[in-house]
Amino acid sequence: PWWKYMNRPQPSLRDFAALRERMGNAQGITFEISTSDRTIKYRSNSVEGINVSAASHDFDKTWNFELQAGRYFTETESNNGSPVLLMGADVAEGLFGGDDPIGKQVQVLGRRLTVIGVFKKEGEDMLGTSLDKNVNIPINFAKSILDIQNERYGPQITVRGNDNVSLEEVESELKGLMRSIHRIRPGQEEDFALNKTTILSNQLDSMFTMVNWAGWIIGGFSILVGGFSIANIMFVSVKERTNIIGIQKSLGAKNYFILLQFIFESISLCILGGLLGLLLVYLIALLLGALTGFYIILGVNNILLGIWISVIIGTISGFWPAYSASRLDPVEAIRS
């Protein structure tokens, strides 16, 4: 019920400290908050609408990101709450253009902080989130200017398990520790929620699996129709060139030469159609990306798969017309 959700206590620094001390299957535990629609300034330049996040030192262990310039916070900077920050690529571009931002002082949340790193540009994910317009500061620095346990800043604790430990083990340990920290008796309902990032990825995997199956089914029918069309074209080609085939055979052309000649022609037609199809898919993907911002990548593996399928269909579709051409009697073929 919604009232139980509303009455849940926010994740606290006490919870965070207890988990850091007692959890054994985690490679990183982070306390995080964020505040949106802020403005960052450097001299006369400013960028509005940025998101300011504050996190404890293990942020680089619980989340995946790359830096295009500079470095991450040192443990001393995180523990002491030093006035330093990391900024997204769009923020750096808006404030500094092509200049190097490392070591420059900027103003955000009414304080002056030194830029020590810039996140690599990554674009938006499926949920529209991105580090490109984000600024990250140490949580201990945020303590001095914000009430970091206020629910308006959305405090959360992020845990990332060790690589050799299953998600179920991490979840079980985390749930047991949180029940212990909150002193919840056996059988009593939990007053916290564990949200797994794999929930979204599993749903997306399921959705894309269905899309792939639908694509293969539709593609299978298209391939079937295309195969019959190629076979018909090749039968017509054999019919129209019967006398030429007879002349070739009378001049000494072997059956396998006639066979390969028509099979290669069939394969060439299929490859040409496959390349035109790939070009059409590429143009549609570009158009969808421009209109929706959701970019579909046509990888090398997909291109090679499309060409390989074209070769197979060309071979199968062209074999019988080619075989019938190779078995023609040269005298009868010339007379036709």
C-alpha cells in the first residue's frame, strides 16, 4: 500500500556505516544524494539545469563510468570533504569550450570547487539518465552545505557485490543485515526496499528477445518469398539463354561450368538484394535515431550475417535452375 511506502524511513548514514562495517560480499557500498536543476558558473560562463550528485568514496566501485580527463577523488579528499568535483562532458563543454578544465575553480551550490576530472561523454540510457550534465562532489563536502538526509535529495545506498558472488547471495546478506540494523523481528514486515538494477535489464532482455524472435519470423517469411522469386528469375534466365547454353556446351563447356555459372549469378542477385536491404535498414536506423534519440547500431556481425544468409539463399534458390541448365542436351538447346 502507498501509505506503507510513504512511511518507510529514508536510508541513513547510520545504515550506511553499519553496512560498510558488517557486509562481507560487497566490493563497494555508496551513500548517494542528488539535487537537480542547479547552475554551475565559471567566470562569465554558466550552465543551467545540471544535476549535482554527492557520493561516498566507493562511487567508482558501485557504478561504471570512464573519465576522459583528470582523475577520481582520492580517499583523503572523500574523507576530508575537500572542495573538488567531477563534471560531465556537456558541462565541461558549456563552461570551458575546448580549454582544459582540470584545475579550474567553478562555483556551484554557492561554493567554489576545483575541477579534478571530466566524465567521458556517454549519451542517455534507456531511462534518459546520463552523467553528461552531472556534477559529482564528495558526500562529506555536501554535508557542509546540504542536509544530506533530507528526503528531498533522495538519499540512497548502492551496493555492488563481489564478482565471484551471486546476486541472490548478496541480496540475502543485505536483507538480513538491514533487518538487523532496523531491529525488525522475525515475521515482521520490512520497512525498506531492495531495488536490483538487473530487474530493468532482465525486462529489457526479455523485450529484445521477443523483438528478435519476431524479426526472425518475419525475416524467415521474407527470405522464403525472396528465395522463390530468385528461383523463378533463374528459371526464366535459363529458358531465355537455352541456345547460348547449347553453344557453350558444344564448344566444350563442362556441366559443372554451366552449373557454377548460374549458381554464381543467383548468389550475386541475392547479395545485391541483401546489400540493398542493409542500406535500407541503416537509413531507417539513422532516421529513427534523429527523430527519437534512440539509436540502433548495425554492427559488423549483423552485416556479415546478412551477407552470409544471402549467399546461402542464393545457392539454394539457384541450384535447381543451374542443375537443369547443366543437364541440357547441346543439340536440343541450340535448336531451341
